[in-house]
Amino acid sequence: MNVPFQGMYQGETLECFIDRHVRPNNEFLQRCSHIIDRVVRTIHRHSKYSVSQVIKGGSLGKGTGVKGHSDVDLLVVLNDFKTVDELASQMDNILNDFSDYLRACDGIRIEGRTPYTLQFQMMCDSGNDWHDVDLLPIIDVWSTWLFGLAGGPTKAYKEMVKKPHLRKYYAKCLCKLQIEFVKSRPCRVKDLIRLIKYWNKTEGIGMSSYCLELIVMCVWQRNDFCQNFTMRTMLMEVVNQLIDINNIAVCWDQNYTAHKYTHNLNKKPPYILDPANPFHDLVPGTQFDWMHFHNNFSHIQEHARTLKMLLSGVPETWDWYRKWFVVICCCVFLCLLVIRFRRIFNFVFISIGKSYLEIMKSLVDFIISATETQVTHSISSKKVDVEELVPLEDQPKDSRYKLKLGIAALIGMCFFELAYNTYTVTTNAMKLGRLCSVLGRRYVIRRIKHIFLPFRK
């Protein structure tokens, strides 16, 4: 079948496919959360090191995990080291200590290690599934406590310029900014990330997950951060960006000024700068320190063109159509009810209309009576004969009197206009609405004239 993704049904929308086959279900997420919490508690109990906090990263920590292809990174923030130089010098000992410590725990088996991480597996509660976990010892280089003296990321970037040999250690310590950058995005954007990551995994494209995440977020940002975008349309734009990957230029100014680094280092497309680390270019085939291999992107472009062609046969989402269909069906159903039980509806409308009319009349009478009391008080306080009063237009208008009179007129007119528009459902209701509107206008005008009468010569 000509479908864009493995496991997708013919004629299935992308939203349905994501719900069914791509997004992890709640049971899986809860199970993973329980496992991670157990590992975190175990790490905090390490007797040799003072653990400040354990940050959950990876695709599960950022909320972009794909069913069956999710990973977990645990950033262990240590209080025992103040600088990255100390951390780097003791990294081998730290990883060995945590390896020996976790090896003695039940349900954990050590898989290996890199110069910066410890890789192990954690057994699921069922006893059949094992989850891959990467442990990264780091220190806090992002905080700006003590009135900014700690420096935060800005100080870390300056140190990375001075000490290129420690950039990878700094990069691991700045992973927290990566997690926050992706984790704050809307759920619909994360679903699009899951979909493109699933395609990357099943088709063997070979791009890094974080690189795809940044490309998707860049395309979404170019569309003015639209919240209710159509999945197929936005995915098509992401694919077009992959086809034109030779000219891609992605960067953010969230933690640093991107122009400063791109200009000083004469950076030209293609490049995808890590928003947490300006020295990390995520374009496939680039080194960590800005030196390009100028890799051939034909493999990525070929698969992207194939995906674009297959996406043309995928139907658009039916979410909005279903909503409009339900609204139309409800309107038709109500019309049929009115036609079938028009006498009952007429009686109900007339009864409600009369009740509202009486209530509003009472309210108008109350406001106007208060206005009459104010006018009477004003006249009696002046002690002037009514016959000697000048015309109304020459009288100074009291602000409270104008406010009460305006409220009375506004309430009356709004109510009777609403009655006129509401009782047009059936013939009898329309006649009642017109009658209420006419009577209401006459009633309000008559009461207002009654107030103005003492001012006339």
C-alpha cells in the first residue's frame, strides 16, 4: 500500500495514526514514570556524592517519546564539584562509582559507558520489559543566584570560548536548557515531532532526534506559533524544509545572541544551532566545534521527496468537519422539534416572554422610581415653583440622574429588541416579539415623558 508511514492504514488521517500507533499510551507513560522515580530515589541515596537534583531528560522527559522508541536521560546534578574542570578531572571516578553502586541494586543491569554517561537498563514492574537509561553527572552552570554573580549560561559560554577542550562537558551540563526549550511546546507540536521521529526511525534516515525537534519547532515558529494547525499541512512544510536542507538556517536568541556567533565564525547555511549551546551545530555531518564535513544530504532529500509524494494521498483531518456536522445536525433536529411540537413551543415561548416582560417592567419601574425620587428631591431642594422653571434644555443635568435614566432606557430597549429577535422562531412567537417590542418602547417612552413633564412650561 502507498502509505507514508509504516503501520498506517489506507485512508487514515495523521491524527488517527498518531493516536493509534505513534503516541505512547498513558499506561506506558505511568509505568515509565514509576520506574524513573525509583531510579531517582536510588541515586539520591548514594552515600559518596551529594546529589542536588536529578533532572529527567530524553524523549520521555521532554514529552516527545514515540511508542516503542523512547529513551530516558537522567541529569544528576552534583554538589561536590564547583567547576567543570573539577568535574572533568573526576568524571571517570564518578562513572565508576555510580556503576558499582547501581550494579548492586535489584532490577538494574549495566550496559556500558561513554566518556560522559553511564548506560544501564531498568527492569519494568512486569519483569519482562527493560528500559534504557543514560546517567549524566553534571554541575549547575545555568543558575544566576547570588545577585547574578553565578553568571548563568552567559558565563558558561565565555568559558567555552576560552576552554574548547571542555566544551563537551559544558554541553552536558547545559542539557537542562534543551529539555526546558522542548518541554514547553504545545502538545500538538510534540505530536508532530513524534511523527517525524517515527519516520526517521522506521525509514533509517539517521538524523538525530534533537535535530528533528528543532526543525519542527522552527517551522512551527515561522507559522506564527499556530496552535490549531492541520497536521498534514504542517508536516508538509517540515518535509519541504528537509528537501531544502542545503539552505537550512535555524537558530534562536533565547539563551544567547545567535547573530554574534554566526557572524564572528562566518557561519553560512546549512546550520542548526542548539538553543542551549551555540557551539553545537546539529546539521547531519557537522562536527561539534563548527567544522563542517559538508556531507551529502541526498539520502535525506530522497526520503523526504518520497514522503511528500505519499502525503498527497493522505486525507485531511476531519476534526473540524465533525464539529460543524454535529452543529448542523443539532440545528436541524431543533427545527424538526419546533415544527412537530410547535404548539407546545409557542406556549412555552409566550409564557417565558410574558415572565421576562413582567420582570423587566418591574426592573424598569424600580429604576425610574429611583430617578423620580432624585428629580423630586432636586426640585424640592430648590424650592422653586414648577411654572417658573425654564425649559429642559436650559437646565443643568445632574450626572446621577442621567446615569439612572440612561440605564432604564438601555435595559428596556435591549430587552424588547431581544424579545423581537428571539420570538421569530415561529409565526406566533414572531408576532409576540413584535408586540412586546412595540409595547416596550411605548411603555419606556411614556414613563420617561412622565418624568420630563414637570420641566415643561
